[in-house]
Amino acid sequence: MKLENLPKNKEMKASKRVGRGPGSGMGKTSTRGEKGQKSRSGASIPAWFQGGQTPLHRRIPIRGFNNSQFSTRFAVINLADLEKFFNDGDEVNPTILKERGIIKKQLAGIKVLANGELTKKLTVKAQRFSTKAVTKIENAGGKAEVI
């Protein structure tokens, strides 16, 4: 068997032969057009290059930043919840709230809000209180202690 006798592979496509004179129809500029960066040899430029103008991602205004990701978040509990889950004279603190499943995560601490009424005398220990919550706890005969 000789090389010249091998059958031709039909799947092989011959590469485009450019720059072979004016008679070929692809001579002179070799299908690259006239002048410019893309007509030069070795001048590969990335697809996102915008011709030297300021790129789109730098022209769009920077928007949407706020400091919420740096804020301290507290687990919130209302007086109505304390009324429902605790008996008269009980002590309420973050560990008891977590054990009983009243709060899921303690986060940066517990904050007691004044939503609802409180009739039981409770000793509430938490990191934060709203001013109305403190007055309602004290009016019911309990204590509000900041940890």
C-alpha cells in the first residue's frame, strides 16, 4: 500500500487557502478587509474588547449598596409570647427561650417588644428592650434586666 493509493477521507475539509494572488478571489488582503487592528497579523483581541472606548461595565452607574449586611440583628420576642409560654413568677432568659423552641436562633441577642399584654409577674433577662415593653413588664409587677 502506498500513500497515493489511500482512499480520500470525505470528512476532512480542506482549509481555506487565502493570500494566493488576485485570481483566487482571496488575494491581496486575504479576506481581512482594509486596515485596522483586525487586519494585522498576530493582533488577537478578546471578544469583549470595545475598541478602546470605556467598557460597558465601567459606564453603568454603581447602585444598590447599603449597610444592612453590617447591621446587628436581634431575635425578637413579644410580650404576648411571654404571656402564652410562661407561668407567673418564672424567669425568662435566652437559654430557656432556646430550649423551649420559642426562638430558633439567638443571633446577636434577644430583643423584647411590647406587642400584646402581660398580666404575669416575670423576671425577663434580655440584651435589648423597647421602652414600652419595660413599662408593661414593670406595671405587671415583673423585672426587665439587661444582660
